[in-house]
Amino acid sequence: MKKKVVLLALAFSFVFMGLPSTAGWLSANALAAEKNNGKVIVYNWSEYIPQEVLDEFTKETGVEVVYSTYETNDSMYAKIKLLRGKGYDLVCPSTYYLHLMIEEGLFKKFDHSKLSNIVNLDPQLMNPSYDPGNEYSIPYMWGSVGLLINTAYVKPENARSFKDLLRPEYKGKIILTDDMRDCYGMAMHAVGKSANSTDPDDIKAGYEFLKALHPSVVTFDVSAVKQAFISEEVIIGTSWNGDALVAQQEKPELEFVYPEDGALVWVDSFAMPVGAENVENAHKFVNFLLRPEIAKKCQEEYMYSTPNLKTLDLLSAEKRANRTLVPTGDELKNAEYLLNYGGKTLQIYKNYWEKARSGL
């Protein structure tokens, strides 16, 4: 509505006042160009885009990246919902929160004509059921939740399933991710249920597993998993594959395991909150990250799987053969995407999750 008013005002100014002077016209263009460079406000996971990539984007485009971070999907969702997306141009939710936020109308659509590099993305990760045509989401990184073990203390044959976390020799030496969907999803797979089940009996079974496991858990954490393994505070637990790869660089005896009962797969995708104001710059930024050489810098820094097929071609043969980084069908057997399961069911999960974390 405001845009129409401004255009009408300009039209009347031309009719009654004549065209502006050349100097005035050039000045207006200069101001418009300056505003167009402007900024893009990004709200993202911590340790997810290298600073050199942000600097390179600004150097190339003149667009300042105002960057802030979060540690969990929960905190990101709460802020975006509270503010109706105002104050941010891009966020990067995981699959299940993306699904929820699309359903709640918290995002605006992308203009694919401004994303020429979208053709680089793996078709298998595109066009998901919760976002047909990727109108609201553009994949950035993907990965899985599995088991991370210290082979100096844990025999691989004794850590092939999430159920193995209950083995008595691991008591007091376990870390679990402090993320309800990841952790509860693990528990659901451990008891042979879908991580997306809406059956109250299934959900209760997952809770009973977590309750039984609680005495063996040192901590629930998402930010200190790598350090906890490196310092040998823990010897087994749930981990994202990217964290596992980073930790292995310092401690080679660590091994990432795709559980037989099924890893949990997620895709983190960029989305534009409905209150986004720097829409043009948001498109520029996403398209920049979709360049193969830029995606390679992000992947090599944080070691998560990339959805960019052309980036895979740029990786070394050793990295392409690394199944923690580039899993095949065998590693992902029984794997499951985490999806949104809606209002009443979500509340049931939350209630059980709070009890489970507290050991109640």
C-alpha cells in the first residue's frame, strides 16, 4: 500500500512540477544505488559460515552482512514468531522447524529467477513434500545424527544401535544433544518407532527409553560435543556428523557410526521471514553461497555435507570417499527425515522431553 502511495505522489509531482533537473535525477539515482547496496541481516547457527565468506560477499557486492547466531532451532523459532520475522532477512531452520514455520506463514517466497546458482543443488534434496518447488526454502547444508564413539574405550561392535547406549559400561560417560527433536528422535528409533510418530503410546515409549538412559548421561549439550569427546569427558553419545569430523581432526580415534536402527537426517535451509526488508540483498547472499567454490569454503570449514553437486566435484578424492561426509544408501539405511508433527502432538513431546531431561 505504501508503495502505491509513493508512486502516485511521484506521478503528480511530474505533472505539476515538471521533470527534475539532471543534477537532481543523478543524485536520486546515487541515493537509490546506495540504498540498494545496504545490508542483509542474517540469523544463523553459530559456526556455520566462515568470516572470510562474509567478507568476500561484502567486498564483491558492497552489501554489509549483519550476522547474529543461535544455538537451537527452538530459540530461533521463538524469536522469529515473536517478532513476526521483522528485523531479519534470512534464517536457516532445520527440516522440521522449516516445515512448521512454513505452515504458520512465517516466511515469504523466493524469486528463483534471482537464484541462478540453484541449478547446482542435488535434485534429491529439492522439492520436499513440505515445500513443493522450494518456494520458501533453499538448502544450505545437510547431515545426520548418529553415534560418536571413542574407539580407545568403545568397541565398534558394541555401538551399532542407539539401543547400545543403555549398556552398563557406558554409564556416566554419555553425552546427548540438547535438542528435543534430535534426542527424542534417537529414542524413538531405539524403541523401534518412527521419529515422526504421533501415537501417544509410541511417544511414551520413547520417553521411557530416555528416562532409563538419564542416569548414564553426563550432559545434554549442542555446543560442546566436540570438546567433550576431545577431553575424554565422554566416550559415546549422539552427534551431528559435521561435529564428528571436526573432532576427529584432533582425536583420530573417534568414529562416527550410522546406527542400524536408523540415523536422523536433517537439511538446514535458508528462508526469508515475512518481515524481511532487504529482500533483494537476501537473494544476492543466497545465490552467492550457492556458488560451488563458495559452498566448498563453507563445507571445508565446518565439515557438514553439502547439497551442492558441483561442490562435490571440487572436493578431494579422500573427502568424497569419506562416508561420514558423503554417506551412501548403505549408511542411510533406515534413516528418517525429521518433520513437523503439529500442535497437540508437539505439546505431548515437549511435556515428556522436559521430564526426560530432568530424569523424572
